[in-house]
Amino acid sequence: MEAAARVIARRGVRGLRVEELAAEAGVSTALIYYHFKDRTGILRATMEFISDRAERYTTERQADGPPLDARGELEQTLLLEFQDTPEVRENSTAWGELRASAVFEPELREDLARATLVWVQEIAELLGQVRPMSGAAALAGSAERLTALLEGLSVRWLSGSLPLAHARELMAGAIDSELARLAG
Amino acid sequence: MEAAARVIARRGVRGLRVEELAAEAGVSTALIYYHFKDRTGILRATMEFISDRAERYTTERQADGPPLDARGELEQTLLLEFQDTPEVRENSTAWGELRASAVFEPELREDLARATLVWVQEIAELLGQVRPMSGAAALAGSAERLTALLEGLSVRWLSGSLPLAHARELMAGAIDSELARLAG
DNA sequence: GTCTATATCAGGATAGAC
DNA sequence: GTCTATCCTGATATAGAC
């Protein structure tokens, strides 16, 4: 799974060659097919792995630094994605790829929608901690906008249309806007 | 070019088979290679075609309906993308694909960044008509957020993670937020 | 569980005629 | 400009041994 995430981040979902994956994992292609039914099976498993891992490292990162207030935690979580480190780049790239692939591969959609929902709810909860008086629908809407924006900015960054620092600023600005909106 | 846009919308950039494109255009594959150097050449030309066409039909749509005030025009322009008509779906899908592909195909990046910039500036100008007292940097920032959000919502819609009507509402909400922010 | 070897085939690209 | 025919690479997936 780790090897698959690396290869997808390097070549894209549609550039993923089972042979390259096998080499990356240090095994033969036959062994890949022993463990997974086919190419799509590999992709589905990798998507689950990636979304789990993203969640994991987000919370771990939180535990690392100094304890943050609710707003700080929200910002951390959303801005974490805009860092040019190998892990972040790898996760963002692979996530974006899986999202884009799902447009053409219906088998991926269900898992993707579920993972998206979990993520949106996590952000909605953080927003609720900053703005405790907000209604659930408003929180959900803000969370959906923020996470969709994050995906949009992220692919612009990765596709060379937007410098990383600028993406960060735009994201920070959006957080401000949404918090202002929730404050009434 | 029209055939290419259709095939990309149907199969994705990475699912585009030169043979299928040729069939769609009613010509032989050899003729495709007579007109374009290689697969990448096809993609670049198609991207330009798609972004030109999107711009064209946005302004035409405007001319169609009743004359709108500045805000109405802004909303029209941004919400137009969330309609389940063949043309819109085709353009959105193809645009999203080209964006996603550019992450792995550096040859596409320059054209893509240019087209993105044109689009952002168009939105910034519309925003400026609604909020004439705003500074250029603030307008640009809002335009970048709105267009990036549009791309993010659009791919969520197309990948089955977000119903179309909901995407529209979220987009409309973001326009509100950005206008409020620009109003100070 | 893991390998080597290979069947099989799809798809990009070109040759050469008209 | 346009076609038919085809070469050839590279990639998925499997057979069968260990």
C-alpha cells in the first residue's frame, strides 16, 4: 500500500503500472495479482489506505506541536495540506488523482464519497468548536466549501498554476470568511 | 477539436485513444497524426479549444437572457457550470481532466496556467463591477478562491460525491461570502 | 506466498499509396 | 489531405514451478 501511494503520486492513477508497483514494493507482478483481483482492486485498496493515513497524520501532527485552541487546530488541519514535504505532496497528489479518476471509474465512487463525508464531518466539528452557536447545516456547508476549496487549490498548486505560498494565503482567507459568516 | 472534447469528456484524458478520437471525428488515425505531432499535441490543442469555447459560451449565454445587473452577471457566470446539460458537463469534465493531467504532464502546464489566469481576471473584473471600491489584490484573491472552489465543487459533482443542486447552493453561498468580505 | 516465464493484446505511431 | 495496412512497444494478467 505504501508503495502504491508512492507510485500513484509519481505517475498518477492512470500512469500506474503494475510492474512498477511491484518493483517499488520489491516483489513480482504475480504476487500483486495474488493479493488483488485486478488493477481496480489495487486502486480501491490504495484509496482506503491513503484516506486513513491522511486522517492519522493530521491528528498526529496535532499531538506533536504545542496544544492549540480550537481555531488554531482548524487552521493547522486545513493548512497542513499546503506544505512541500514528500508525505504531504504524495498524499495530496494521490488523493487528487483518485478523485479525478472516479469521474470515469464508477467503482471508485462509493469509497470516495464515504471518505469525503468523513473528512467534511471532521472539519464541521472543528468549526463547531470555534463557533459553538452555529447550526449544523451552516457548519456542514462551511466545511464542504472549505474542503472543496482545499482540493481545488491543491490541484492548482500541483499542476503549476498557483504557487504554494499563495495557495496557503487563499486558504487562510477562506477560513476567515467562513468563520465570519458563521459568526453571523 | 469538437470530437476530442467529446472523447475526453467520455473517457478522460488518459482514456483517450487516438483511434477512438479518429472514429469520433470520422477520419483515420493517420490523419490525426498528419495534423498533430503526437498525443500531447492533441491534448494541448484541445485544451485551448475548450477554454476558448467556455469563454465564448459564457458570454453568449449572457447575451441570450434578460440584461442583468453586475451581481446577476457574476452569479450567472459562476453558476452556469453547475448545470447538467451535455455541453456544460462535457466542458467541465474535460477541463477537470486536463487540470488533473497537468500534474503529471508538464507540457500542459503553461497553457493551463495561462487559461486559468484569463478566467480569474474575468471573474475579478465582474467582482470589481459589484464592489467598485475594492483593491485589485482583494479582487484577485476573491476571484482565485471562487474559481478554485468552482473547480473543486465541480469535480466532486462529477465524481459522485456531491449532488448538483447542493453544489450550486454552496457556490452561491461562497459568492455571498466573498462579496461580504469585499464590502469590508 | 512467491517466483520466472510468457500468452495476449491494446494502442501509439508510421510507411506508402492515392 | 486522406486512406489502408501494419509495425512494435509496453502493459495486464495467468500458468505453473518451488
